[in-house]
Amino acid sequence: DIVMTQSPDSLAVSLGERATINCKSSQSVLYSSNNKNYLAWYQQKPGQPPKLLIYWASTRESGVPDRFSGSGSETDFTLTISSLQAEDVAVYYCQQYYNTPYSFGQGTKLEIK
Amino acid sequence: QVQLVQSGAEVKKPGASVKVSCKASGYTFTSYAMHWVRQAPGQRLEWMGWINSDNGNTKDSQKFQGRVTISRDTSASTAYMELSSLRSEDTAVYYCARDGACSSTSCSFDLWGQGTLVTVSS
């Protein structure tokens, strides 16, 4: 099974500043036949279901603000929020959908400093 | 609008079974696979299994050792997840989530139900 590990577990960033969350997979999630990384990022606010932000490691879901961006390949990935807004306070999860059982990171709690 | 609406909270005794429903609306149900994910208190999201909403084929996580049964009723645009032999560790919020169908193999989960809290307690 693929294990997803995020860092840090929690992060406090000032409004308007950059937030960076890392995700590492225990094996590559790059599918060679289509050169796509099967990696997604989700945002979860208290009492709500997760919301898809990024898929294919770097493709922003429709309607997601462009301050959210994803990067990385194979086993190392990053979610960046370029200018933190108050509404971005949430827990963020990475997920691999390369093979089953699909797995999630432990989550990174993002707060305002 | 496009949405997934799940059934309400359940309280079950250890050893019992629970069946959670997930009704889809606003899109063609059979065009998208459906996943089930759970989140125990303070724990990470955990994938349980999925169903091809068109042909009914399923795959579930071996972690549940055959306790999970995923099904669907295409006439009702509804997917179901049944978990048997419940134990206290199964206390969690259970979500259905639509597969985004962005590739021929698998995709991220682009639409989620609101969640169903299942509490297992004697």
C-alpha cells in the first residue's frame, strides 16, 4: 500500500503571506503511460466534507482561486497558497489515486498567525 | 444542482450492521463511479471502496476484511455502503464521493456527500 506523509502537521502563517505544505508518497504515483501524477489536494473546513482543490498534482479544479497551486512529481509534492486569506483556514490533505487502496496524508492544519 | 445527499446519523451496537445511502442528483449517475471514505475522530481520511455505477463492479479495501458491501440502485440514482460486524473503532463520519472521471483508470474525488455519522456504542 502507498503511504502518504505530509509536513508539517500544522502551520501558522500571517495573512497575505505564502503557505507551503509538503506531501511525500512511499512510492512513485507517476503513471508512465500518460505522464500524469495521480495526486490530489483537498481542503476540509470544520463540519464540512473535503473539497477538491488540485488534481493531476498541478491542475486546479474549476472555481478554485488561483492563489492555490500544486507542484511536484513522482514522490514529492507541494501545495502552495501564494497569499493567505482568512477563509483558507482549514485542514489540507494530499491523496494518491494511483492504485488501490487510495490513501490520504494525515492532514496539515493551517491557521492564521 | 449537482449534489450527493446522504442518509442521516446512525447509532448501532457492536456486532450490528449499518447501511448508508448516497443519492445523486444533477448529473447522470451511471457516468461516474462512486467511492466511500470514512473519517474517524482525529484520524486521516480512509478509503473504503468504490463501485462502477454503470455495471455495478466493486472493489473494497482489504483492511475491512470483507465487512464492506457497496451497491447501487440506478433507478434511484443511489449508492449504498453497508458495514457489518461493527465495532467501536468503526465510529466515524462516512462520506460518499464521486470519481471525477478524468481518466480511463481513476481520478480524484470531485464531489462529496455531506457525511453520515455512525456511532458504535453498547
